[in-house]
Amino acid sequence: QVQLMESGGGSVQSGDSLRLSCVASEYVYRHYCLGWFRQTPGKDREGVALIGPDGTANYADSVKGRFTISKDGAENTLYLQMNNLKREDTAMYYCLAANLIVCQLSVVNPTSTGNYWGQGTQVTVSS
């Protein structure tokens, strides 16, 4: 069973930074597309960033230049460094493992039963 353990959310002010972490099993870390999605009440889950086994990353336009997704193979850990946070970044953030042929945010179907999700970590940004 795939398990993803997130941490690092919190409440910050606009312009501040946060780093989210997600620990995965070694097999998932090495073979799955890993990424971050976020969701606010009443809205669909939206993609934030995705990184492939080869380290190639892609981002939602709303976070480009502010967020960086990365991985640490020694710890089987996925990160999301979030800088210059804005109020509209407020959401529950979820770690994702997806078994995709191409690791592109545009091809991730959030409702697919083939995806694995962490429990979520809340990020709240106030002005």
C-alpha cells in the first residue's frame, strides 16, 4: 500500500515562505510521478507542481517563479518550497503519487483511482 506522509503547513503572512514535505516509500519515490495539489472548500483539487522520476518538474502558472518542487533521494522525500506566499495560496495541500507515462500536470486526473494521496496539510496566508 502506498503511503504518503506530509508535513510543513501552517499560518503565515503574505510574502512569507513555507516548505512542505512528503515522505514516500522508496519504490514510489523512484518510480512514480510525485506532486502537490491544493484544494479550498467548494472547489476542485487543482495541480500545483509535479516532478518525474528523472527530476523534470512542471508547475501551475499561478505558482511559477514562487514555488519550487524538489526531491531528496536519501530521505525519499518530496518538497514544495513556497516563497512570496499570497492569500490566494491558502488551501489544503495534498501530496500525490501518480503512475503516469508522462509526468505532466495537465494529464493528472485528480479523481483517478490510480492516484495516491497524503492526508493533507493546511496552508493559511493572511495579509
